[in-house]
Amino acid sequence: MKRSAIRGFDETLHLQGVSARTPFLVAAFLCFVLTGCSSYGLISAAPEQSRPVVVEFTEGQLLGWTDVPANAYFVPESQLVIVGQPEQVGNVPDTGRPGWVSATVAAAVLMGGGGTGGRVLGGTGKINLEGMEEVARINLTTLATHMAREIINTNQFADFFVTSKAPSLPVLSVFTTVILTYVNDSDAIPFILLKASLSDSSGQSEVWATRYFVSSGKPIPVTGEGSWAELGPAGIESALAPDLKRSINFMLSDISSPKARNDNDLYMIQSRFPYLKERIQTVGHILDEDSQSIYFAPKIDDSMAFSGIHILDKSVTKYREAIKGDGGIAGFRVLKERD
């Protein structure tokens, strides 16, 4: 595929299919689950630090085999990932089976092997970027850098974090991505992802890493009247700014003073998550809660592209104390409209 087709946004992009791989992915996932090798490192608490931590936002990129699932399209030279566009037939298939079966298929699709550099290794069909020029140029690095500096310099984090590099200090490197997840043929929810990596004072060894996801939970049209595209670059940045600030603030709070992760105090959550058109049910730790949001760490294996910490909008979320079976065989289950 020519890169010029991406830059011009004037062509329909045809993508590779995955249908032949799906049975293999499902079988691989079942073997993985049934052997009991699940890992939850991405929801573990950050290690205690004895010195200030340098915070820097970088122009990183998601890794296709670990960060982006098989149903995602990564727009080159952008911080945008697109999932579930009507033309993109790479979405989690509706099996018509019970929730745990759908979740098993979904989990296989969400286990890495995803889109990189202008193509979807796992998706089928095509992506059409026409009319999405402004949306596709999303870049939140500069805004995130300014927000982090403001937060660090004006509140309780000033003794724990610094924003200028210094020798022999650990470094928290973060980069931003926007995951535009369609919920129907026209509307989508933008999930902001902060991918964070903490290295030791040498800067050579990663000691901890996670992902922080946030969304207001309210879908709006991607193109046309009253859409994300109509907002323009400044309008899109302004619309995403509250969620971005909330995620940065919680990330700094969770790292400087880690919230409890208690396996004897688990909750069942039903909500919207990135990369999935349908709502899902899963089980995990509620790390914090305020009038607008629930800060949640689902017990989803690290191989899942949406494993990490989620800031969920209460308006689209149901929750209660967990009971046996809530998580299902895959750690989550896909909900139907009646659920």
C-alpha cells in the first residue's frame, strides 16, 4: 500500500483478511487459558521510588504484536487507531453463542498481532479515511506535556515528580494514543490511552509498565454534522482535554501513592472498553471513585490489548461486588443489548 494514499486521505484503503487465522487464534487462546498461565503485571502497583521521577511525554508508537489487537487499524504518522468502522470487517465476530463463547473469540482477536503502519494484520475489508482528515491528525503529546507540568508544579506531586531530566533519576516515559472505537455505523467513542513505562536511574532497564485508558463514554458521529471531523483540530483537542487531564492526574497519583489491589475485594463491572463495539462484563479492582468516574483495574491477562487501568464513565457503567463466575473463562464476556 502506498503511503501517499494515507497522506492524501483520498483513497479507500484495502486491508488484509484474518478469517483463516481465527480458528488458530481461538485454539491458541484456549490453550493459554486452560494452562493457567495468566499474567496481571499491567495492573500491578508501581514500585516504590526513593528519588524524584522524571516525567516525559514522547512520540512513541504502539507495538503491533502487544498493544494493538487484530481488529484495529493504525493510521500512519498519527496517534489515531480506528476500530470497527463499517467498511472494516475486522470487528469481534458475533457468534450467536453464550457470552463466554463470544468472549473467547473476542479474546483471540484481542491477543496482539494487530495493526501497524497503515494496515490491519488482523482485519478484513477496508478503511475509508475520506472526511476524517482532521480526526486522523490527532496528536496530544504537546498538550499532555503542558498538562503534566501544570499538575506537577501546582499540587502534591511536586516532591515526587520532576519535568526536567537529571542524571541518576528514574524516568517515566509516556506516550498518547486515541483509539476511535465505533459503536454503530456512524458513531464512535474516542478512548485516550497513556502507555507508561518506568525505567531505573540508568534509563536502560524497564522496572514497571502499564496502560491507562480513559473515555467520557458518550459516542458522537465521526463525520458529518455535529461530528468529530466538524470540530477541527482545536475543537477535537478541546473536547479530549478533560479526559486527558483526568488520566494524567490519576496516573501520577497511582504511581506516587499506589492504590490497593486486593484480590479479596473484587467487583464486577459492565461498561464500554476500547477496541470493542459491544459492552463487556469483567471483574477486577476498583482503585478509586468520584462523582463522574470509576478507576478500575480488570483482571484481564496482559496479552489482551485492553489490559491495564481504565477510567470508566459512570453514566455507561454498572457495577457491584463480584461473585463466582462473573469473569467467565476469558476473564470477561461480551454483553448483548438485553444485558
